[in-house]
Amino acid sequence: MRIKIEPKAFFMYAVFLAFSKEHPHPEDEAIKAYLDAHELIPKAQGTDTFDDQEFDVMYFGGCHVTYRVMWRFDLQRPLSRDQLAPCSLPYST
């Protein structure tokens, strides 16, 4: 799967999820099942060609998927020590 995020007007953005028809990724079906289970319906669907491969493409508005989908992709990205922000949480004894 490929993910493309495009800026739009006034702090908005578009999210495109593209699934290869010729070389599907093993996790594609799990991602589609997650979208179905959480009733995340794309605003538009179609096909497109990238690098001589045909893809099924789903278009979502950024607000629609931000907290429900995109954070899952971010959690899978490894963090370096420099990216971890120090914090101090108040606690009571």
C-alpha cells in the first residue's frame, strides 16, 4: 500500500490510500478490513497507475481519518532517542 497526503486549503489535507492490484502487500486485506469494521468510507474511489502498476485508490478527507487511521501508521515507525520528548508528570503519593 502507498499513502499520499496532499495539503488543501486552510489547514486541511487529503489522504490517498493506494493498493497495488499486481503486487498486493500482505497487510492490504487487514487494512481494508479495519476500514470496513470502523465504517471509514472513502469520499471517492478509483484506479490509477504509478510506476507502471495499477492501483485501487481510496480518497479520504484528512479530518475523517486523522485520529482513526493515521496514528496507527505512525506507531509502527521506530523512534530515535532524539524524537522522544522528556516530560514530567505530576503524581500524588
